[in-house]
Amino acid sequence: MVREKFVELRKELQSVIFERTDEITGLLLALIARKNIFIVGPKGTSKSLMIRLCASAIVGARFWERLFTKFTVPEEVFGPVKISALKNDSFERKIEGHLPDAHFGFADEVFKGNSSILNSLLKIINERLFDMDGQPLRVPLEVFIGASNEIPTDESLAAIYDRFLLRFKVSEIAETANFLTMLKGPKTFDEFAPHVTVRMTLDEVHQAQVEAKQVIVPDPGYLGYAPCAE
């Protein structure tokens, strides 16, 4: 069953990426819920590796990744403008291989992008829509992941930060045994990949999303919750 596959995938990811239980669970939940997730932490804490390994388990999923800088241009994110379309007075982009065509979107150092890029991201990651010559194009984006070494403090970044419903902070490996095992173990993605054997299709992911919507969340009153009196 699909549920068992997600459980097994979580176990396999946790077995090769130490001390990332909550983050791995959150990443899989974001995929099931089609929400955006933000992971903050120092360099070298397996943020990118965890994301790439998860995406590789979904057969047929298109993965897009970009390291954002203040010099990042729209063509890198959304695709180059189609010259042939311009000749016909139409403004279209060649989205294949770029974010509007991806199932997994990963923006590393997301908050270092310039305001033009970040503002253009808002609609695609919030509504899963991309403007193509003035017409909304529904994109196949299942999950958008942002990563950074720091939490943004600039108020101008509040809009994009608010789009990340799930947020996790990672730190360096704390347990000595895990650290020593990490030093002796795989170093690159290609060396890690054979240890993650679970595979599921996009159809199975969509099935999990449908089943998740059928989960009934109890009313707070049934949980013994009572709002504080004024």
C-alpha cells in the first residue's frame, strides 16, 4: 500500500541521514499535503542531500534545483523566452527543465534571490499557477522546498517566508557515534542513492494526497480544549 511505502521511505532516509527524523518526516508530509517547506541550518548539514534523495524515490518526478543569488535571472528559474512566440506578438517561456515544469522545486539560499525573482515565485508556489502570455498555466509542482543558512529578518522577505507552511531548523551532528559513522560512510549523492531503494510513482503520490484529504481532524472541543476566558 502507498502508506507503507511512505513509512519505508522515511525509515530508509533516516538510516542514511542521521539526526534528521523531524525534517525527513516534514519533507514527506509536505509532499503529501502539496505544501511548501523551509529548512534552515549551517552549511554541510545534509539539507540538499535529503531533498535530492527524497525526490529520487519518486519515479517520473521532474526535479528542479537552483542556487539563488542576487544575480539570478528569470530565465534560470522560469525558462528562456521563446523567440518564435515573440515573432507572433506572444510572450511565452520555454518552461521545460525549469520550475514551472517540475514536480519537485528546490531553491537553495532562497532568500538571496532578488526581489523580482522572489515576487515572481509567490503565485507559482502558493497557487501552483504560472502566467504564460497573460494566461494562468497550472503547474505540476507537488512540493517546493526552500533552504537557507539563516532566517530572513528583512521585512521585504516576509511575503515569501510566509509561503512556507512547514519550517525546520537543522544543526550539526550531535552524537559522536553518528558523526564517526558519517565520516566512514558515503560522501556523495551517487554513493548514498543505492541505500534508498523504495520507489513510488506519481500516481501513488497523488493517491496519498487524496487519502490525506479524507482524514477527519477532530473538532478542538473533542480534544478537551477550551479557549481562555477574557
